[in-house]
Amino acid sequence: MPIRNPKELFVLMLSDVRQGAERTTSVFKEMSQVAQHPDIKEALEARVFLSDKINETLDKCFEIIGEKPAKLPGRLHDVFVEDFKKELAEIQSPEAKRLYIMAKALHLIHMRIGEYVALIAAADVTGHFAVGVLLESVLAQKLAFVDRTRRLIRAIYEQRRAAA
């Protein structure tokens, strides 16, 4: 797909983020299914709930700019999930599995954060300021998830140390 101007690039980037948001939701669903720790499972399920709201927000962005999402290959998420499953299966310690799941959740969210930062800048460059506002609200949710996940990891391991 040739890109001829900044708006086409913006639509492509927004399409990539929208498609990635759907895939991220499915990854978090899978992670929550294998998470054995109730707090981790609950945090991932909350993320899935918010992901549905994010998808609605991204759909609103397309509505505002009068475009439809483009179909993209999105192999990055497929590889991420494949590696996640393979590596998780090799981990035998329940504690290590919990840490691995949370680390991979953070890894995935940080990839998404980078995309949103670039997309917000592109929204400004292309004059889509309302879309930029919506994207910044999504970015804020993702940053909050990162902070909450970091605190959850710390709390789980502080409980472990206190019990030892």
C-alpha cells in the first residue's frame, strides 16, 4: 500500500493501533486464563474490560476522520503469543510463571505505549486534534496499567518475603 501523504500515513498508523488493540485484548484474555494467582488474573481481566472501551475509542477516532481501518498483516502479535506460550510452558516454578506473565504483560503494554505516543504526534501534525485527545486518554489508561502492574508485582513479592 503506497503512502502518498501524511493523512494516509496517519490512517495506516491508526489502523495498526486499532488492529493491535484487538490482538492485545486477545493476548490479555489468554494470559488471564493461565494466570493462577487471583490478583494477577483479576488485573488482567480488568485490562480486558478496559480494552473493549479502548477499541470503542479507536473506532470513534476513525469516525471523526471519516475513514475506515485498513487491514494489515500484524504478525508481531502472533509471534509474541507463540513465544509467550512456548516460554511459559518451559517454566516450572509457579512463582516464576507469575512473574513471567506480569513481565510479558508489561512488555506488550510498553510496545503499545510507543505506538500511541507516535500516533498522538501524527494526529497533531495532520490536524486531528480531537483524535489526539481521544488517543491521549487511551495512553493514560495504558500508563495507569503499567503503574498498577508494577505495584502488583511488588505487593506479591513483599507478601512472599513476609511469609518466608
